[in-house]
Amino acid sequence: MYNQYCYGLGSASSCIRELFEYGLQQAAIVGKENVYDFSLGNPSIPAPAAVNKAAMDIIQNEDSLLVHGYSSAPGFADARDAVAKELAERTGTEIHGSDLYFTCGAAPALISVCSALHIDADTEILGIAPFFPEYRPFIESTGSKFVYVPADTDQFQIDLQTLEKMINKNTQALIINSPNNPSGVVFSKETLMQVADILTKKSQEFGKPIYLISDEPYRELVYDGIEAPWVPSIYHDTIVCYSYSKSLSLPGERIGYIYVPAKLTDAKNIFAAIAGASRVLGHVCPPTLIQRVVARCAYEKPDLEAYDVNRKLLYHGLKEIGYECASPDGAFYLFAKAPKGDAKAFSEKCKQKNLLVVPSDDFGVEGYFRLCYCVSKEMIERSLPIFAEVFADEPE
């Protein structure tokens, strides 16, 4: 016998991974230059030079037993202090290292927070469509229910009226992701302030805090002078989950953190519950070397020029062809409308031309497709005529 839920997750293929593997197979047959793979959000700009320099210096000059040994469960105190110092300066808020819990990337951070907030079988955690598909198993694996607000397909902000109606006595938290995967949209300060008003009102109505989980792996990836608002300054019951995978191009190093503000309702107990959840899940003592590296590189920022060039090239190229696209103000994703509204059929049609695009169904909205533009500029240039061919092939 075995766990049926886990079996379902393990035996079901991920559409994104399936497309990526197909792309590798096709590249071996027709040549890599003839496959246009927009499936996987893997950073294509290198980590800042300071990251590699710090890693080499630590390996060469620090005690090997310490470099490769265990850290404390929530991470090294000095590393947490260094990250907290930069975060406090950037956001203009009081943040201490003791408010941070280092994790093996954003996924364990989110699972630990959702586990810590799980009360009973009726517990609900809300999401906003379109959403990162892994939110569902992250939440459901804790025993809570994942419920999502349908997408605002006009601006890809948040359908505030529907959100307010969906919050009930079982709602424990709302999870948001801005800049957003898959839409690339940044939630405006005005939107977030209205969300804060709704959560405050509902918290008072039900006599308990409704937490806001802000999933922020793309926080630094914003363009055209736009800033991703610092959510804890807007709503005090916010827990932040962060990863360095995108900001420092370190997805393989698996390092991130949870920020539990001191002003959060029941902050100390929530922090302890997160620590307990991490212990149960086996994600304590995150990698030692990369903790040391991010502590030294806390002030490093990504060079977004290549992403920005790709963003503009792809967005304007598709618009000129006739595609309808959400405005990609952040991250490295573009969300476009399938010409005839059937995302899966459109993805299959593209696949026949080795143009790999992800249908939107798993993101909680139908009729769109996601493109990851963390690819080479040359590939985008070569792909635009193929996008035009597929668009022209769609019958009126």
C-alpha cells in the first residue's frame, strides 16, 4: 500500500516539464536552433560575479569543517543579520535577523508556512488566479483546502469583489505572488491596499487574523521604473516567502527565507510553528556554503538588461502579429491569449512546429498560454515568424 495522494502527484506529468523534455528530444533530432522552447523559467543571466567570488573565497580561506558542516536550524545568525540589515534599509522598516527563517528555497518556505497555519480539515487558504500550479499540492499536502479567486482577465490585478465574497470563517490565509508567475503583472499598491482593507474587515468579522502570504521570488525583477510594493508595510499580518533563485540566478543552490514580522499577530508562536513545520518536513539547516555567500552578497542586484530586451522584443512582436497579452511589468513571463480560446489545442498546434508554449489551464485560468522569455534574444527573433504562422493558421 502507498499514499494515493502522493502517488497521484508523482505519476501525473507536469505539462511544463513534459514540454521541456520534448524540447530536448526534438533538439537532438532537428537541431537545437530549430526548437523554440519557452516552457521553463530557468534564469538565463549568470549570477553576479560577486557570488562566485564569495563562494571561492569562502571555500579557499575558511575552515572546511565549518563551510560544509551543519548550520543552526533557522540558519546562521550572522547570515540572517546580514540579510535583515539590507532588507530593513531597502524597505525602511525595522527588521532583525531573528525575524528570518532561512529555507532551502521558496518551496519549503511556502510549505512550512502553510503547514504552520493549518488548523483542521476545514482550513482554507485562498489563492489568486493565475497562480503558480504548485500552490495546490503545497497547500493540500498540509491537509488544508486550496481555493482560488478567478482571474481578473482585464488587468490581471485582483477581482476584489469576488475575493471579499469568498473569504469565510475557515479562511486562514491568502497567498499572493507579485511580480506574478505566470502573468508577469505586478500588483499595484492601490490593489494591495484594497486587499489589506478587505482582510482587516474580514479578520474583525470572524474574530481572528487572516494572514497574507506574500510569495516574492521575483521581487527584484521589475522594469520601467516600477516597484513591487513591500507588502508588510501595507498589511501588518503579512508573512513573506523569498528565494534567491531568480534575483541572484541561483535556482540550483536552493536558498531562501521566511520573514515573520515582529508586528504580526501571534508572531512568536507563528515563527515557532514554522520552525516545527520545517523540522517535520526535514528542511532545517539550509545549505551552509550558500548561506555564507548570500550573507556577503545581500546588496547584490540582478542585471536585468537582457531580460528587458527580451521582454520588449517578445511583447511588441506578438502584439504586432495580433496576439492579446498582459502587460509584463515584472518577472520573466509573458501571458498571452490563445487566439481561439482553447489553450491546450493552441499549445499542441505550436508543438507541431517545435514552438513550446505552456497552456494556462494549470494556472487556474483557461484560454491563455505562458511564455518564459529568459531565453536568448536570437531564439525570440527566430520564433516570431513561427508565432505569426500559427496565428495565421487559426480559422476565423
